[in-house]
Amino acid sequence: MITFGLANPSPSFLLYFFSGVLVALFLVNKSRAVASKACVLRFGKLSLLFDLRILKLCISTSVLLFLLFLFGLETGEYPIPRLKAIATAFWDRNNEFEFVVNSLRLPRVLTAMLTGFCLAISGALFQSLLGNPLVSPDVIGINSGAALCAVFVLAAGGDIGLLPWAAFVGAAVTALSIYSLSWKTGISPGRLILVGIAVNALLASGVTYVMVKYPIERVVAAARWQAGSLFGVSWTEVGTLSVSVIVLTPLALLLMRRLRILQLGDDIASGLGLRVEWERMGLIVLAAALAAVAVAAVGPLGFVALLVPHMVRLVVGQVTGGALLLTGLVGALFLLACDLVAQQLFAPTTLPVGIITAAIGGPYFLFILVRSNNAL
Amino acid sequence: MISQSRAGRARFGPVLWVALGALTICVLSVCSLLVGAVPTDLATVWSAIFRFEPSETEQSVVRHLRLPRTTLALVAGCCLGVAGAITQGVTRNPLGGPGILGINAGAAFAMVTAIHGLNIVTPAGYVWFAFLGAAGAGSLVYFVARAGSGGVTPVKLALAGAVVTALLSAWTSTLLLLDEETLDEARFWLAGSLVGRGTEEMRLLTPLIAVALVGALLMGGALNAFALGEERAASLGQRIGTFRFFAGSISISLAASAVAIAGPVAFIGLAVPHIARSLVGPDYRWITVLSMLIGSSLLLGADIVGRVVVSPRELQVGIVTALIGAPFLIYLVRSRKLAEL
């Protein structure tokens, strides 16, 4: 019998887990039935065209997200009376649970949501930009690029405040090098994936080098970070992430129009007056930046960026600005749920959330790969 | 007349390359015995091998550290090279290689599980786990890439490998996090290192490796037939299923043995068959032979480079091969060869 020194999952956890899965499946099934309806919102000369269906889906996802957020505040190792944690987080500051709720749980829950949001949007941008559902920042090495710089900062004992910047530089440089290395009178998705996998291997070996170069005390911190964990995140991460989300999301929504023109093909896009290469490069840097802030906060978390856009596409089809927002919200929901599972599955031992996303995302991805009919 | 001279050159060429490969191995082996943190000269190496005096420090460094390490590199490189050649032949795919197929990650996962979960700390125990993990991951990737329409394509194979690798390494790193001692033990192995390890594993695996290598050498003709395409091979009288089974078992055994011995060494298995093919042409009877020699020399060369570049520290051989191999993969992807195979 293999034992890993882990406790068995508690019955109440299993109950929550399976009812959660059932509710999720039920809602996905329901959401497919919502009818699509175009609506226009006008303010004088400004107008906004949106799909009522996506709006409904966004609102219901937000409601679910909020409920899960409250649930996340309530769950944890330290016992807190029912509903007391929510009260502590919002109005009742002066009690003995203040530290646990406001310094441990709240930042963790918020980081999970914001990270999921960033990763999912980044994945959706990459996938629609390259016209391939199998591309994502973790498969083509963007995460490794961010990870290499960040692990170096961690292991060399650098300032933690440098982490997001190091990760961003790593991710952006990686994205641009993959793009230029796979350039050959145009970009073919297949070539880009293969070049990305090669670059990923190269960067991963760089991470390995950093791991063996430095003494074990520092390497442990880097290893924990590398597994993708939300353990011990603080308000600093929440701050960096929220600033990035506030800056980058509107940018992504603005660029969505260009992206949709790019999806028509390079010839048509340049015929319509788009500077194709510049637009694409801008979008890639934006997507890499979104991946980088997430990686800087919680480590190179795999499969979220791959899985979530794919699930959303199953329901809403084409990627539009609204769908991008929906993808982000579903990503937040997904990662928050994964983190709760990671905390509770073998409680009191907390697993890194990366293993949960991999355990769900890996088989799902292999399943898509088996089913994929595109000439890859 | 012209065709005769061509035929003559074609017969002569491969023999020349094989001889050159053997020569390279000899030269590199001598270098490997000479180079390292402790300076030694040829005379010391000579006496360490043929007139060994245990009291001499330099001689025992050569005998007990560098000699096993050199043997290890030669055997593991040979296995990886041949495994790559056969994988590429049987998947009819230029990107077949142990690293790409997720074999390294599978071995790492199984080994860490064995060390951490079952408390198996002797090489004799965990070598078989590494072996099983490698075989399992390799088969999984192959079957996923083969399923669906269109058969095994380079991109599908690489993607399936990348995802299985990501999945398994997430589990591996979680196990390592649960236990700092295992992390300390495993991190050097995970980098792919030839230092102070592997002799016991190699002794255990030698019979298997020998059988698999002989099998691989006998398989050249069948691989040639298979390279014509499945239908043609079948019409030439080849039993496709049997052939696939044997070729697959041989290549996975070899790759898994290499990982068990030397740790996850990347890209050797991918690059070697391409080099061999560019030297002797598409004949698998020569490609397998030459892959053995090139594989050995490449791994040994990488190990020597790793000892020299950051001297007096060492760069693990897995890192050196990744630094050389990844650019090679990019070159390969960009070249036209990918479409041709």
C-alpha cells in the first residue's frame, strides 16, 4: 500500500466536492440553452453592441464566483464559527479571527480569483491569436520564461518586489523569441507549437540549473513556488494583480476588435488596413504580460490557460469581448474551486493548487487531443 | 559506370563513418579520463587502468570516479541514440525521441514516488520503478498521438508528450514539496547527472540493454521496409502488429534504461538519428549502428563540456544536452525535413 503521509478526505469535503461538480455540470448544460440575442446600448454618439446571452452568463458566473468567494472565506484549517468569517471580512473587524480572515484567507481567495482571471484571458488571447485551441502559455514556454527569471530572483535571494517585473521580462522575451523563431514567411501554428516546446525545454533546463546551483534552503522556496501554490500569498500579490487586471483587461477588450479582424486571415486583415505584424506582436506581449503577472504571484500554474478558454468556447462559440470577460470570470471560478479542493482534499495537509489543475487539465487536454480532427 | 561508383561510395561511406565514430569514442573516452577537477596526465590514466595502485590519489580518482562515469555515459548515450532511431522509424516521425515522448518525466515521477511513498532508497529497488514509469508514459503518449484521425503527426506527438510531461512533473514536484529530504536527494538526479551514481543500476540493467541492442541491430531491415509506408511494408510480407510491438518494446526498454542510469537526459535521442541519417542516408541498418556511436560520443562529449565550462563546479549533463539539443530541435522544426518524413 502506498502511503504519502496524507489523511483521507473527510466525508463532508466529499459531499461538497461532488455536489459542486454536479451543480457545475447542471449549469453548463443549462447555459447552452440560453438563447443568443444581440442588443445595442447607446450613449449619444457612443454605442456598444453586445450579446444578451453572454451578459446573462457573465452575471450568473459572477454570482457563482461571489458565493464561492464567501465559501472560501468560511473554509480553512482554523475553526471559525459559521458566518463569522464573512462578518469579519466585511464589517466586524474587532475580534480574534481578524488575523486569520483578513491576513490569510482573504488575500488567498482574492489571489486565486485574480490569477485565474489573468491566466484564462491570456490563454484565450493566445488561442484565438494563433487560431489553435491547443496553444497556451504553459505549453509553449511562456510560463517557463517567467519562471526562470523568477526562480533566479528567489534562489539568488533577490528582493521579492522584483518578482513580477522579472517574470514579466522573462515572459515577454520568451514570447517574442518564440514568435520570431517560428517566423518563416508567416506563422504556422504547428511550427509555433514545436518551437515553443523546444524553447520550453531549454528554459526548463535553465530552471533545473538554478535549482542545483543554490543551497537547499533557498531551493525549497523556489521549488514551492514552482509547483504553483497559493500558500502564504499576501496583500502584496493581491495589489500587483489587481493593478494589472485593471490596466490590462480594458486593453485586451479594446484590442479584441483587431483580433477578430486578424482571425479573418493576414491578407484580409492587411487589406482592411491593419498593420498585421504590429497588431499581432502587441497582442502577444499583452497576453504574455497577463500570464506573467499570474506566474509571478503563484508560480507557473499549468493548464488553467489551456482548459478554461476551451470550456468557454464549448458554450459560447466565437471569441468576442464579452466572451473574453466571461472566460476570465470562469477562470477565476475554476482556480478558486481548485484551490479549495487543494486545501481540503487531504486536510490538514495543503497541496499546491498546481497539482489539482494538472490532474483535471491533463486528462482533459489529452482527451481533446485524441478527438481533435484538425490536421496538426 | 557512374552508378557503379555511386554504389561503391555508398558501401564505402557508412563504413568510413562507423570507423570515424569509433575513433571519436576512443578519443573522447581518453579525454573524459583526463579532464576534471583533479589534474591528471596520460601516464597516470594509463597506470590507473593497467597498473592500478590504490594508494595513489590521482589514480583512484581516475579509476573510481572517472572510469565508471565514462562507461555510464557511453552506455546511456548508446541506448538513447538507438532508442531515438527506432522511435523515429516506428512512428515514422522526425520528432520521436525519449524526451519528447515524456519518458523522462515518467521515470522521474515513478522514481520519486518509489523513494517517497514506498521508502525504497536502494538503486536495485527504484531502478525498476523508473523503468516502469518510463515505459508507461512513453506508451501513453504514443497511443494518444496515434488515436484520432490523421495518425501520428509531429505536432500531435510533441503536444501529447508535452502535456504528459507537464502532468507528471506537477505530481513529481508536489511529492518533492511534501518532503524536503527527497527533494535534496532527487534534484541532482532530476537534472540528469552522471556523478557518483548509476553503476549499480547499470549492472542490473546490462542483460536487458544487451538483448535490446542486439534486437535493435537486427531490426534495421524491417525498419527500412516500414519506412516505405504501412501498406507497402505489409505487402512486402511484414507483420505490422508484431513489428510495432517489438520495435516499441525495444525502443522503450532502451530509453527507460538510459533514464534509470543517467537521469532524464534530454534531446540526445532526438538529435542523434538525424545526424546519423544525414551522414549515411536513409538505410536503417546503418542508422542504428551509427546512432549507437554518435549517441555515446555526444553524451560523453556533453559530460566533458559540463565539467569544463563552469570549472571547478560542474554543469549536469542533462542541462548541457538541453542547451545543445533545444536549438537543434528549433533548427529541425524550421527546416524542410519535418514535412518530408
